[in-house]
Amino acid sequence: MTKEIVGLIPVKGSSERVQMKNLRKFGDTSLYELKLDQISKVTGFEKVIVSSESDKVLSIAKEKGFNTHERDPKYSTNDIPMSEVYSNVASEIEGEHIAWINVTNPLAGPECYKNAILTYNNMDNKYDCMLSVSEVKDYLFYEGRPINFKTYPWQKSQDLVGVVEMNFVINICKNVFSLKIPVILYDRDFEKMRLSKKVLSDLSNRFYIARNKVELLDFLKRYKDGKLPTKWSESFIDNYIYPIANGNPGVKITEYIDNLKPSTN
């Protein structure tokens, strides 16, 4: 089954550790322009979008025929966690599936991306994302102990148990923001949670909050009868929220609430 996959290339105009690493000279090109040239040879993407706060980055993308997304500069700073950056960019991108493509993998050519798209299109529905990894077959320790080999008898390198590391060449996942259907937040202890008025208002503007089992069942009945309109908003999402599926409540938000600072407002 062929899925609608939007390629997304996030590129900052600046960098903390290596100044201008995406734009500085890399052979006869730059990491950024090399990646654009590689991706331009890949089929299977519905479209490819470059996301950046930099006018120069966006201008180069337009010159090469790519779509662009002007990112809020706030989300190109080191002060914002990457999870928030991903959520912000995804909320402003149209597409059922998003392929995140970093420019800092110059050796990953067109075939690599073509194979990734093919794998994602053909993978079992029990998986909701695909991450690119590299096998690490070396003698590895953690806190002074070997994690992938035995010290006696000493294993040959060819017999090591391989582990994998994420290399961020390409990660493909469903864009939750494309699911414009109602979402119910439910936790039996919701009323005991000390939430600020601002947080409660923010949640209720976007989702249906079931404070007890009776409210949950009422929401589910209304949903089944087609009488529960979406409260869709593209300004809020987090890792703990999922849509209703097969008539079941979408989520328990305990983990999300635990991350909020208690308030007596």
C-alpha cells in the first residue's frame, strides 16, 4: 500500500558546535545543498518541504524547486527540546505521514531513501514508525560492564552480538496532526490533579476531558452516533495523546500531567 509521505528537511541557518555547518563549504558544495540534490533524485515522496528560520536556507530551497516552511525562530534555538520542535513543525505541515530527513548524513544517497520509502509502505500495520539505524558491532561497556559480549571465554569480534544506534538518516512516522477527529482525555483521578486554570482551559479547548467513567461513556456514545465534533487544533500535541480507535478512549494523560508544575490557581 502506497502511503502519502511528505519529505521534511529541517535545516537551521546557524549551529552552536560547528558554526554554519549546514551551509559552510563541504567539498564543492555544502551539506545542505548536497542533501537537496540527493533528495531531488528520489521518487515516492508526495512533496518535499524544507523547514528553516533562515532566509538564505529557504531561498536556496526555492531556487532548487522545493517547497518551504518558514519556521518560528524560537524553534531553532537550543532552549527548546527537540520533541517540541518536532511537534511544532509537524503541526504546520500537511501530510498524513512525515519523513524527517537530516542533512548531516552526506553518505546517504538516493537509493537509501528509496529503500526507506519502500520499507515503510510495506511494513506491518502493527508498527507506527520506521527509524534508520546503524549496526554497532564492537566491544561495548556500560558502567564498567560489557553489554554485548562475554569476557570469558573472550569472544572474537566476528561473534559479537550487534547493537544498533539511531543515525537519523531518515525517520518516517504518521503525522498525528492529520488525524482531524475528536480526541478524549481520560483519567479516573483527573479531578484530583491540581491543574492551573490555564492548563485546563488549554486542554478543554482542544480535547474532550472525561473526568469520570460516566462522562467517558457519554463521549463514546456521542462519538459512535456521530454527534461528537472534532475540536481540532494545530497548536497543541504531545507524546501522550492519541486519537480514538475502534470506539476506545484515546489516552490516559497521567504522564503528561505529571510533567506539569502543580498549581493552586
